[in-house]
Amino acid sequence: MLRMYFGDMFVDHRVEKAVLECIAERGIDATDVETVAARLQRGRSTLYAQYGNWQKLLVYTHQRALESIGTLFDCAAGDRRLEFDEWWARLRAFLCEPAGRGFLQLRTRVSPAEPPESKEVEQLPALIAWVNRNRSPLEPSATAVTQVIWLLALSAATCPAKEIDLRELAWALVDDSRTSKGDDELNLDSPEALAPLL
């Protein structure tokens, strides 16, 4: 059965899938509740009754997508480069699917007043914990580093020509084999510092 209780509503996971796929096919500006309802062969009043309005449905779908993305990082302690490459490949595969392409557009609409990445990373605790493993207290926080890695991974999905460079830059941020750092190292507490690279 596809329905389950989530918060104060019953959830049909086909709805979030339909939202993401419609956005991928039509674009975020051409997608609305009516479009999603037609995809699901339901009345839009049903979706309004369940989710309240279009913005709430977008926010809910964004949250559910992040929960799914969080499961992509499921690595036991081992070779960190192998773990990193596996995670990157899984995330890249998802972001190339219709649901992933929809997610990339959707994320820009869920918090129009501020960049969404800080809240997104908070919902990826397994990735933060992995980044934090073996980190020195003198290094930038694991959350700040994870936010930069997250932004690099999303950028790689939208700019395939730079994927290898962006992946290697992301890996360099968590490489435990580093023995020293240069004085000109990026300030990881300010992801905006990477903007020229993306």
C-alpha cells in the first residue's frame, strides 16, 4: 500500500514523484497543482485538501527528496576515496533522472529569501558525520565543508563538462591524507568564496 502517515497528513509517494517529474518535463514555471493532478488523474481539490497550496506541496516534496538523497550515503567505515566516489556516483545518477532534474529546479523555489543549501545539508546527517570523521578541531566545521561539497555536487550535475574538476575539488576538502594546508586555502565557512569556480 502506497499511503503512509506523515506528520498531520496521509502521504501518497506518487504525488512527490509526479511533482518532480512534471517540473523536469515542463519547467518549474509551467508546473502547478493542476498539472500534477492531471498526471495523477485526480482532481486538484484533492491535492489542495491534502497539502494546502502549491508552495506547501513544493516544500514537502523538497523535504521528501532530501530524505531520499540522504539514504544514498550509506557507507561503512573503509576506504574514504571509494566511499566518496560511490556516493558521488549515486547522487549524480539520481540528479540525471527526471526526479533529480526536477529537484534541481524545485530547490530554488522552497526558500526564495535565502539560499537553500544550509537547510538542505542539515537534512543530510550521514554525510555530515562522514565528513567529520577524523577531522581536526582546528579545521572548518564539518557542516560548512559538507555544504561546499553539496554545492559542488549539484553544480557538477548541471555542468557535466566540469564534473571531474568539481568532484576532485570536493574530494580535496575531505581527503584525510593531507598533511598540511597552504596559507591561501579557501575559507570554507563562506561557500560564496567558491562562486567563481562553479
